[in-house]
Amino acid sequence: MDIEPIFPPELEREIFETTAILHPKTIPTLLRVAHRILIWVEPLLYRVILSDESMDALRRAMHVKPASFFAASVRHLAFPGRRISSELPAEEIRALLQLCTNIVSLALNMDTPGLLPIMQEMKIRRWVGWLVFFFEGNSDAVDLSHPAFRTVTHLHTFDDLRDDAEVPRLVLERCTRLQVLLVFWDIPEPARQMAANPPVTDVRFVVCIHGGVYRKDWEVGARGGTDMWTAADTFVARKRRREIDTSCYLLEHLVDYPRPSQRGSLRWSHRSRRQTAWCALFHSKFTGQSCLCLVPDFRESLSL
């Protein structure tokens, strides 16, 4: 039975959506509060998908949800490990991508043929993957003028570019909207060597030493936090302003995983052991007013 609303619908929706965005692990609990809450919050459960964490759930959803649901919900999709190719067949990957027509961030660490025709129907801005795999394993066939890359602004390739200046040159030349070409290393020495002898001298080329877990960094960025792309954007901007020497290509990305940016203005919250509600000073973008809200702690009421 649905819990009767206490606040105006637009304010109540903003409270629950903001909670879901700031604390995505609470979404399964929020879905059980009331049917109206499920309608608002369920799309946010699929907004960021890491395939290795949600294999079974993805398969079930693909069979019961309409195509319009995925198109409206999914914005960031990652297949972070090659081992997924044996657990999620190529045809299922293609089927999922065909449903997620509005994703803006795609990461593929696997060899999955036949994705170019699907990707060219999207407007992806951040792309991570193997270029050679994307073009059917043929390095001579890599074509960055392909419509699939027409909207890409940030590109990170896993291909080894240490002895190949042609690929980064073509990426920077033919991806007309590209702002950052990122080469990622979790081992400092090869990164320093490449940065000292870069294959190209374009300000958009960045060699990154990553100080954390890659997949975690990707998820933090997808949820609005500071990730390697944010750090690279700042690095390139500082080079353009001559705050960093233009001959410097090395970015050391030390990760502390800050909390994702807030959609609303959830300014303060507190919960003591004896309380069964969250107390929050909330500023609504709909009414322009601030109010003190008591949001029930549904985790306790549902015994989860």
C-alpha cells in the first residue's frame, strides 16, 4: 500500500531523486516505498551501468522492460573486463547497446565485433576502448572519420601508442570535436617515458598516471564526481593558459573519489541512533523556497 504524500509532488519527487543520485545504493530500498516513488526513481537505477555488477539484472530487464525505458534511462555504460565476453555473448552486448540509444559515455574493454553501425546512431561524448578491436581487429582499417566518432569529445584508447604516432595523429585530426585524447597508465615509468617522448605534440594529448582503481574512477565520473576526464580537462585548460608548460604531457591523477555533484541543494543532514528520520534543509528549484524536511528512514521501516 502506498504511503500517502506529505509534501507537494514536485518537492517530494526532487527529494527522492536527489537521494537516489547522491546515494545510489539506497535505490533498491526507495523502490519499495510507494508506486509513485518507483516510477520516479527506477530509471535512476539504470542511469549508470557497470555490466560486471549487474549481469543477471540486465538480462531480466532486457526481457521485461520496453525499449523506451532503456533509451530514457541509461546514460553511462561500461563493460570493464574482457572476461565479460564469455559471460555476456557478443549478441547480447549488441542487443543492449541497441536499446541504450541515448548513452553519452561508453567503455568497452573487450573484442566485440559489429558495434560501429550501432554506435553511429548514438551521440557518445566519452569513449573508452580498443580501437583495433572496434575495427574488427584490423589496425589498417581504423577510421576516426567514421560517423560513430562524430560527437566524441573525450577518447581513451587501450591501444599501445608508444611506437605508433599515426593513430594518435589521426584521432586528433579526424575526431573534429575531440577535447582530450587520454593514454592511461597505472605504472609510472612507462607513462613518464611516453610523456617525455610523446607520439604527438598536440595540447589535447594527455598521458595519465592513475592512482586508483580505474573502474571506480569511471563510475565516480559517471555519477558526477571528479574523475580522470575532469582532471584531464583542467590539465589541458591550464596548458592553454600557459600555467603549465606546453611541453608537459604527464598528468598524475591522484584519486580521492569525492562525492558526486548535487542535483538539488541538500545542505545538511543528520541522523542519531534514536531517530527514524533524516533531517534536511532542502532548497527547491521549483518553488525557490527552502524548507526543513523530515525524510523517513525507510531502511528501518522495511527492516533492510
